[in-house]
Amino acid sequence: MQGKGLVTLVAIVLGLICLNELLPSFYANKIEKEAKAIAGENPVKYNAEIARLSKETLNLGFTKLDYTSAKQKEMKLGLDLKGGINVLLEINQRDLVNDLSNYSTNATLVEALNRTDKAQKNSSKQYIEDFFTQFEAVTKEKGTNLKLADPEIFGNTNLSEIKFNTPDEQVKNIVRKKIEASVGTAYEVLRTRIDKMGVTQPNVQRVPGTGRILVEMPGIKDIDRVKKMLATSAKLQFWEVQLGQEVLPYFSQLDQLVKAKGDSIGVAKTTNLMNLIQLNSTPGNAVANVKLADTAVVNKLLNSDAAIKARPINLKYTQFMWGYKPENNTSNSLVLYAIRGNITQKAPVDGAVESANINYDQLGRIVVDMQMDSQGARDWKVMTEKNNGKVVAVTLDNRVYTAPSVNSVIPDGRTQISGNFTQEEAKDLVDVLGAGKLPAGAKIVQADVVGPSLGAESINDGIMSFLIAFAIIIVYIIFYYGGAGVYAVIAMTINLFYIFGIMDSLDATLTLPGIAGIVLSMALAVDANVIIYERTKEELFLGKGIMEAYKDGFKHAISAIIDGHATTFITALILYVFGTGPIKGFAVTLMIGLVMTLFTSVLLSRVMIFSRLEKGKSLSVWTAPTKNLFRNTWIDFIGKRKYSYIVSAILMVISIISIAVNGFKYGIDFTGGRNYVVRFEKPVDAEKIEGNIAKLMKTADGKNESVEVKTFGNSSQLKITTDYLIDDESLAADQTVEQKIYEGLKQDLPASMSLADFKAADKGQAGIVSSTKVGPTVADDITTHGMLAVAASLLGIFIYILVRFDKWQFSLGAVAGLFHDTVVILGVYSLFYKVMPFNMEINQDFIAAILTVIGYSINDTVIIFDRIREYLKEKKALTLAGLFDDSISSTIGRTFNTSFTTILVILAIFIFGGDNLRGFMFCLLIGIGFGTYSSIFIASATAYDFLKGKKKEDKVTGKSSISNAEIVG
């Protein structure tokens, strides 16, 4: 066989590379199992055993392994398999613009920034691009003819390269570069912080074209600590403080304002502000002491337009800031400080910290000592001189850490932060200050958290579903194809080894959707083998010898295999481009699987089969029960196409009506919101719990926010979804929501369970086992990208089919079939999302499933079209209808085998793959069923109707009354 040596060499080299990549994972896993066997559930003993075993070295000649190096090189597991946190951080680009404009108070600039903030909620553009658009609109409306190079905009000392006559386009490029550099700085700062935390295998990457940074930290347990470390800007500021006597008259005025105009402010008229601020229990230099549950109401009131307009002159620029954590004697309350601001709201002291360390004060309390940089030291000296004997506040990210009185001038930039720290909190603060400050504030706009216990269950579910699916494939293919099936199984096993090895070498992360992608790759590998063996069977039935039959089988199958894999690859590539997080993982594994399937099923399998045949040995391509299955099957598909049109029309009409009437259950990916999967020790009543939580999640005006509680997987596990406080992307808002859910569930939780235990899923059976948060701007981006992904997939497939088959009628038929499948699937989700016992939300996973179905369906369609193209050259005496019927009928064995095995595989994952994958797999299940149907009855029938045009065929003889060239030309 030609090229046999090259294929064998590539297979061996690829195998050795994959072996070298996977060995560290096997070795690290072996060491951990040994440590676990000795230590049991004792974590201290386990760590001691790991330390002991780490000293051992495995020498294999070509490589040496020890546990530490193996752990660093082992295959990365996603947080859905290992537990941990995945967050999308967004750098506050308004802060960056303010900094570049030197905190200008120009009215046009401020108006443009305010408009940009609003536009961003429904925009997928970068912040700075929307700002430029809004700035031009405002200047045009006001008729100011203001240029970006104006000294009050960007022509200041912060941007020395901008001169008074620099054109706007040039200024835009300079500002873009500065902002890009700032995001790069933020990326480096975050990497340094994560390194200081000692996290194993973190994944930190910038999201191209945005001011966002993706951080994935598998295995992390203390989620709140991580969020604080990531979102803290480390922008340490010092402010003057206004005391209670200056603010109290204003609070009294606001209390009367609420009673008169509460509805217009968005606060219930019955709200008693003086009771909420608890003046009698306010500690130190704060102006209020507010219960955690009431902070949202107080925030809304203080930040309302009416409250700001009512401010007296001495409070015009005042900023109200909360203490960074509850005081010891008020564990369920936060204190509020009045910070003396200014027109620019730039802090008197805003310097970077050169060094920081943990120390203790005279009373033995933990404090943080720090040394400011030279500029900060000069500003601090001036401020302490000016405020000697007065109160100043030390703030970090607009949270007050301490507010002491200044006892003396501090000339050298040395100062101390006290704040009722624990040892861990002090260490984290030192690490954050030591890593450097972010160029602007950062907020978590999307977060996925999976507890370690759920991660371990996901691994077990994933492995179980994978093994069952693989076993189904092995049994079926050997049963159906006999000896040839054995070679197919060998090729698929090697394929599997290559996929894992290549993923490891690319440093790709294995996720639960990734496992689904690998299983789907196995199904496509089955498809490739089925096409080859079905063609070989046809050649054998024509009386050819075994060697010639296999040669022609491979020869005739290659075109259909390449076309099918290419169209699926296009879909996977689009998923990768437009998808995020786990969807990218699914796309990566699918693309790798498709390439390796071509190599193993077409090239390597061919080498193995012909090596056997060249030795004079036979190789069966059927078994006794399957030899004549589908042989001589012929069905008048084209003649019956009108019935399929009627059925499909009914299905589509029902689907469209349901979509219009019932709509969909949109996931938080598309709407924004938070969801939590909570586990209990006993079955609970979802409807009752929904009522309990809804009572607690009220807006400041007393209205209930949306809360949905559904059973998830079993009756002792719930999925809680809410959009309460979703416009507030702060860590404090996250904590408030978790606090209210805890209070709403308290009667169904163990009596001794604290809030901290409830949030730590690995500390018991009950508690939050996973959570997801998607901010409104991210939800809008996901929606846009999802729609673009589907549109791009359909367009890409249309163009590919047009190029490959040289007929727009084939492209139209293919897209018509895909459109049919998409509408019917949407209809099923619209009809049944309220009654199915598993998640049927329209979310990112659903978009991935739709695109996967599109890829699979087009693969089916291409096989039929490929046979039609072949018969157009060979069977010119047939009518066009007869040619189409022959083509579809001759591929019916391949269609059945591929669809049947794929459905069995997906059914195995649907049943055994865990709750998180059920909605995804259900979409694939119905999609592949309808995809197989549409390939025959919609795509092929549509192509036929548009190809035949107005030509009439001889109904008596069954032969065309005109030449084949005229029919298809």
C-alpha cells in the first residue's frame, strides 16, 4: 500500500509524544492513590504521605518523574470536574478614561461617560468605542465643537504625546493603546496575586477585544477569599472624614423626604431611615450602623437623584462608604462613613505601596505596616499636617478599613492599617498590596463556582457515561461488522489515546462538555468506519475480491468522509470562536477528535487492514445476522416527499405557535442573574422554599424580585435562580444574595449549619454545591455571540456545500433541512420546558447543542448528496427522481447504523452523565433524530424540487424525456 511507511512512522511518533505527555498524569494519580490508601480521610496524614512519596523518582530512561514535577505537567481538569471557581473580571474602563483625562469635570465629558454607561448595557462593543461615539453625539448636540485633544479632555499632562492640534483619530489611537496597556498591566498584577496564593494549575487569560480577564482556579475551596483577592484594585487611598454632627441634620431631612416622596425615589414610604441607621449603636467615627439586610435600601436612598439634590453645601461632594467588614460587636451590621470628597473625587493621597508586612499593635492585634512610594509619602505628609487631630479614613476599593485620628505628622510615608484582621485576611491584604495595584477597579461580571464534592461526582458521572458509551460502540460495531469491526475498535482506541495526549500537549483543560465532545468524536469515528465498510460490502456484493473490494470501499468513501468531517469541523470552529468557557472546551476536543478520526479511521485503519490482507488472510465485513440487512432496500422517498412536507409543516407550525405563546425558559446566560444548586440532607418542597426566599428578596420599593426554585436531579437538591441585585456586580451584592438564600432555607438545613458552612459545599452533604453569576452586559454579549454563531454556521455550511457540489440547489436543501431541525428543536423546548424533570433552558449549552446538531445533520446530508453526485456521473439513464431514490436507499444502512449508535451513545450520557449534561444531551437526542429525518425528507427533497425545475419526466417508462445534462445543468 502506498504511503504505508509514512503513516506507520507518524502513528509511532504521535504515540510516543502522547505517551510522554500523559505519563505525568498517570504518575501523579498513582502517588495520590497510594497516599489516600494509607491516610484515608485524614487530610494531615494525607499531606504527610504526599510529602514522603514526593521524594521518590521514577526513572524510565527517556524521562524522569517525581510527584512535584508530574503534578505541574498533569492534564488540567476544569472546575466542573475538580471544583473551583471560574470568573470573568472586567476592568472599569470609565475609571481608565477618568484617569487619562486627569479627572476632568468637563460637562461634555461627564455627559458622554454617563451615556456610555447606559449604552454598554445593550452593546457588545468595547467601552472606549462606545465612549467615542457618545462623545461625538454630545458635542454635536451642544454645538461645542470640542476636540478630544482639548486640555479638559485628553490634552493634559497624563498624555504628553497629545498636543493641542492632534487630530481626533490620532487621539483615539493613543487612548486605545493606553487602555490596552492598562488591561495588560491588570493581567500581570492578577497573575502575580494568584501565584502568591499557591494555586495549582491556574488558568489566567485575556479575552481578546475586551477589557476582560478570565481566571479559572480549579480545586479552590475558599471562594469568598478568592473573589476578594481578584476584584480588589489595591488602590489605597486616604480621605478626610466628616463626623456625625455634620451629617445628622441631612439624615433627618432625608427621613422626611422618604415619607413624602418615597414612591418616586423607589423606597417604600413606610421606610424609617433613622431606625435603619441605628445612631445609638454607631461605633467610632462612623455616621451610621446598618444591618446587612438593610444596606441595599440605604444605598438606594443615598444614591437617588432626590437625595443628592437635597444635599446641603457641606455635603455636596460627600461619598458614603461602608466599612470593609462587620465589627466584632456588630457581626450582622456594617458601619457607614461620610468621606469628604471634592469636585474631581480624587483622593488627597492616592499612592502605590512599595512594601507591606504583617505586624501587631500594642494590644496584640494584627495590623498591616506599609511603606508608600515617594509621591504617596509627600502627599501623606501634607495631609497629616493639615489634619493633625482630625479623623482620616484609609480606604481600599471604596471600602473603609480604618478611620483613626491623626496624632502627629507622618513625614516618611510609613503608616499602619488596622481593621480587626484575622491572620489570613492580613496576609491576603499584604499579598494584594505587594503584587501592585490594578490600573482601575475590577468587577466580577460572570462567575461559575463548583464545590469539590460536586466536582468529584462529575468526574465519576463523566467516566461512567464515557465507559458505557464506549462499551456500546465496541459491542455494536463488532456485532455488525465482525472482523473489520475489531480493526475499527483498535483504531478508535488509538484515536482516544491521541485525543487525550494532544489535549495535554496543548495544555487544554478537560471539562465535562469536553468529555461529551470526545464521546461525540467517537461517534463520528464510528460514522467513518460505517461509511468505509458499507461501501466495501457493496463492492463485495458486486462480486469483487476481498482486496479489490476494500480498496474500492476506501476509495469511494473518502470523499463523503472528508465532506462530513469538514462541515462538522466548520461548526466546531465557529463554536470555538463564539463560545466561552466550557463551550470552547467542547469545541477544542471535537476539533482534535475530528482530525484524529480522519487519521486513525481512514489512514491507520487502512494500513492495518491491508497489512492483514497482503498476508493472504481474510477479513469479514459482516456477521451472519447483519450480512443482508438493508441489502436491496429501495424506497420511493421522492414520491412520498409531499407527505413529509405536510408532517414537517405541521411540526413547524406547532413549534412556531408554541414559541409565540409559551416562549422559552431563558437561562441566566441570556438574561443575567444568579443561580445556585443547593443540596439538602432530606427531600424538600421546592414551591414552599420559593415562597420563603421570594419574601426576602424585595427591592427598595417593597416589590419582590424574580425567584425561581426547581428540583434539580432529585428531591433533595434544588436549583435556585434569581435576578435580585443583578445590576450590582460587587462582592457585597453576592454576599447579600447568599445571606438571603441561607435565611430562606434555614429551616430545612441542619440546625448547627452556619452561613460559612452553607457556602462551603465540601463540609457536608447540605449547602451550595455550585453557583453561577452572569452580569447584564455579559448576558447581552452571550446572546449576540450565540445568534452570530448560528448564523455563521449556516452561512459557512451553505458556502462549503456550494463549493463542493457546485449547485446552489444542494446548498439550499442543506440549509432548509438545518432550519427545519432548529425550529423543531426550539419548538420542543418551548412546549416541554415546564414539565420535563431536567433543565431545558435556552443558554450557552443549548447553543452549543444546536450547533452540534447542525454539524451532525449536515454530515448526514453530505453523505446522501455525495452519493447523488456519484450517481449523476454513473447512472445517466435514470430519471432525476429515480437517481435520488437510488442514492438515498443505497445509503440507508450507513444512515441507520450511524444514527443508531450515536443515539445509543447520547442516551448513555443522558442517563449516566449527571444533571448538568442532561439538557445538553436531550437537545442532541432529539436533534439527531430529526436531523436524520430532515437529511432524507427535507434536504434531499428540497434539492430535488429545485433541481428538476419545470422539466417533466416520463412517468410511464421511468426514464427521463431529456438528457441528464439538461436536468441538472
